[in-house]
Amino acid sequence: MVSDGRISGVIDWNEAHVGPLIREVAFAAWEFAHGDAMELDRDRFALFIDAYRSEASHLPDWEFDLVHGAARIGLRDNIRYAVRCGASMEHDYQLRQLDALERLRCDLPDGPTA
């Protein structure tokens, strides 16, 4: 989507839904900041969030305090979606996601991101 000559949004029709924008931002940061082994690079995560925050004047600062929990929820929901679509939880990729979800409890504690 474009507004005033700038990209103002993107619609992923495959998983389109109505929900909190901060959840999408958080999961995008997770996708940007993890490697093949599903280990979070906290600096890359913070870089993504900081860059988004500097451009997202439409989001109140308090929403960014929710980003860590929202990233965990996004990963959990991604795992649930894969299972619902027939993925085996014994598959290496799914097992790495489950391990990552557990590690995120420590890597991304709840609270302010600033």
C-alpha cells in the first residue's frame, strides 16, 4: 500500500488478519534477527525495533514495551500454524523453533525496550 508516495503498509494475503501492529513488528524483528539455528541476535533485534520505532510515529511508545512478549507470541503462533497445516513436531526445523521459544523467555524478558 502506498500513501503520499511512500510505502505505508504491506498485506501478506496468505496470513492476512486484523490484529495489533506491534505483534507484526515484533515477529518481523524475530525473523530478521535469528540465524539458521534459531538463536536470537539481540543486537539485530534491537536494531530492527529501533529503526521501526524511529519511523512509526503512529504507534505510541507504550506499545513498544510489548514487543518482547509479542515476539514470543508470534513464534508460538507460527509453530501452532505449522502443526495445524500438518508439520511434524519431530522435524528438525520444528524442534529448533520449540527450543527457540523456550530461549526467548530469557533472551527477551518482558518490559520496556528502550
